[in-house]
Amino acid sequence: MKVLRTIAVCVTLVVCHYQGSAQTIPLNEPDYNKPKLFTDLPQKLNLRLADVDASLNQQVGSQVAIQLSDRFSFQGVVVSKSDAADPSVKSVVIKSSNRVGATCTLTKIINTDGSVSYKGRIMSFRHGDAFEVALENGSYVLNKTTLYELYNE
């Protein structure tokens, strides 16, 4: 009789454990009501690659003002830069001074075939909108997107 009771208790505990762990609650629900940082800018901006290339050569700690497009200037301080040991990738991270809370990441990649590609994002965890560098019809643009399309909490 004791063996049956012990088995029944063990089975009950196992069932309770599996039922309890099936009810997971997400740790962070996305806040889709965050204020917008780029409301004054259009959905799509043509990226000025010459200014992006110039920003990639800045030193950590230097103040920069990048004219990313005709309508968008990004100002701030270079907080990080890629290692010069790999000449095929140049990257820079800039913390904004004119769009408080925003961080701009720009990367230039020289591919094995000699072609050049660009990647980048401008985002703030305190705001709901962001920009992402994209290649469209042979030219690079900044596309406005939402913060939660770029990353998951």
C-alpha cells in the first residue's frame, strides 16, 4: 500500500510540474505606445555614402556631424569603432547629441569579389521608431521602421 501511495504522489508531482511550466508568462511585453523620435522625417531617405564613409574614419571620443541625407543630419560622439586589423570591415557606433537617446551604427563591408555593401541602424530603446539602411534599386536608403521590428526583448 505504501508503494502505491508513493507512486501516486510522484505521478501527481510530475503532472503538476508539467502543467505549471506550460503556463509561461512573457517577461517583457513590447510597449507599442513609446514616443516617436523621427516624426519630422519621411519614411524613406536617400543615404549619402560619402558622408557615411567619412564617419567610418573618425576616432573614438570625437564629435561628428554626419549628413546622412539631404533632410537628416546626425550629430554625436563616436563611442566605438571596429578593429583596424580587419580591413574588409569598417564599423562605427555614434551616440547622438541632437536625437537624445538614439544610437547610430554604420558598417561598410568589402566583399570577397571587391564589391562594397553597407549596413546600419539608428534606434533608441526609449522611442518606438527607428531607421535601417537598405539597398533598394541599386542605391542605399534609410527606411523608417519600428523598434520592435529591429529587435525582440
